[in-house]
Amino acid sequence: MDVQQAGRPVVVGVDGSESSEQAVRWAAREARRRKVPLRLVQAVDPTLPPHKYGDPGFGPDIHQIRIRAARAHLTDAARAAAEEATGVVVEQEVLDGFPIPRLLDESRSAQLVVIGDRGLGGVAGLLLGSVAVALGARGDSPVAVVRGRTSATAGPVVVGVDGSPVSEAALAYAFEAADARSAELVVVYAWRDLLLDQSTPLDEAIEQQGRAELAERLAGWGAKYPDVPVRRVVVRDTPARAIVEQSVTAQLVVVGSHGRGGLGGLLLGSVSNAVLHRAECPVVVVRGSADERQ
């Protein structure tokens, strides 16, 4: 673990939904694995009604009702976290504000921000694309979207690479995750000519080039993580489909937020966004180093 990350919490966006509870339980296991606190937060919409809060002439104080509901959600989430990962220090806080900006604020001091893939409102209830894309594109920490087989603890960690700086950061995260889980690492390198559906005589040459590139990218990682078995998958396919196919037996998928075109797509909304919506297990989106994000 990076020294700068030591002690930083795993943050979870809570909203009281079943998806949110699954995210909390997954994040609790992750916090225990990392030996860091678990921070549970729920953002309460600050939009004011057209009258002053608490004015008895205008009915109940809706804002306070929302805050009480959020506190109840956090209490339930803390209970679920304690059941899932005994001994993890749990923090909880109701945040005043909209979910995306408040979670972006949280990402500045978090090791990882975790959300469910759907919910009732608040955090995970927004469209998956809006929350995950915003966090993946602008957050200071990796973001995990908990979906699919959320309790899977067997199977490999899968990562997609294309040689871009962001995919290098994703590869580093994936090696660390595989090592922490004592899991195999599956490294996917996929290509496809969008203008040609059928195979071409160049495919063999492209595959050989891809394998050589992959070998170059993986050089040195074996020495750093000698206990992590690595399986290389070089395939002529759309990157998103190749990664989703590997996710069927995986316990975690790691993708970069964008890339040079070979894997990362052009923006988060392409390959990474497709994987977020279709993967059969939790997905972590990694943005890259602070220097690369500038």
C-alpha cells in the first residue's frame, strides 16, 4: 500500500437500498483487508422548500425528516458492516449537499470510494452512469461500483490494459488487489478494427505485437509481486466485451478511466462505462497518478 494512502478510510455512499447494503458489506471486507476505517456517508439534498424550515404554519420540517431518515440508514449500514467485518472501525456522517459533489469531496481523503450500482435515491439511486462517470472522471481516489456477484471471494482479479498511463495505474492497482486476495491476475489486451468484422491476414501480426507489448508492460511486476500468478489474455474482440467475458468467473475487475484507444476507449463513457454496466462482479475504476490527471 502507498505510504500516502495508509490510514485513509474506505468511503461508502449509503442510501438505505439493498444495493447500498451490498456496497457496505463489500466495502467493510475491503477496509478489513486494508486495515483502515470504514466511513459511511449519506448526502441529504439541501434544496429548500418555498418556506422556512420548521414554520408550524407550513407543516413538518422536511429537511429534518430527511436527516433523521439518513441517520437511520447509516445506523443500519453500520450494523451490516459490523456483521460482515468484525473489528473494523466504522465512522458515519450525514452530509449536507448533493451526492456527486460531496462524494468528490470525500474522494480527496479516501483510499477508495464505494457505491452500489442502483438504489432508492441519495447516492446510488442516481443513474449509475452519472455517479460512476463523475467520480471516475473527476475523483481523487479510485471508485468501486459493487454489482453482480458482490460476495464472491474466489476467482481472479481481471484488469484491462492498453499501455496508456491510466491503464498502467489500473495495472498497479490490480496487482496489489490480487496480492491482497491471494488471487490470480488476468491481464486482458484486446483489439478490434471497427471497420472490419471479419478476421484479416494482419490479425496474427497484431496478436504477436499485442503479446510483445503486454510482456513489456508486465516486465518487473513479477519481481514486485512474486506470489501473484498472471494469465495473459490477448484477443481480437471489443475491449469491453473481452473484459465482461472474463468477469463471469472473477471476483473483481479493474479498468482505467480512459486510455489511448486500444482498451480504455476515449472517455469513461465508452469501455469503462460499458464494463460498469455489464460486469458480473464489482468494478474498480482507476484514474491514474496525480501528475497524469493534470
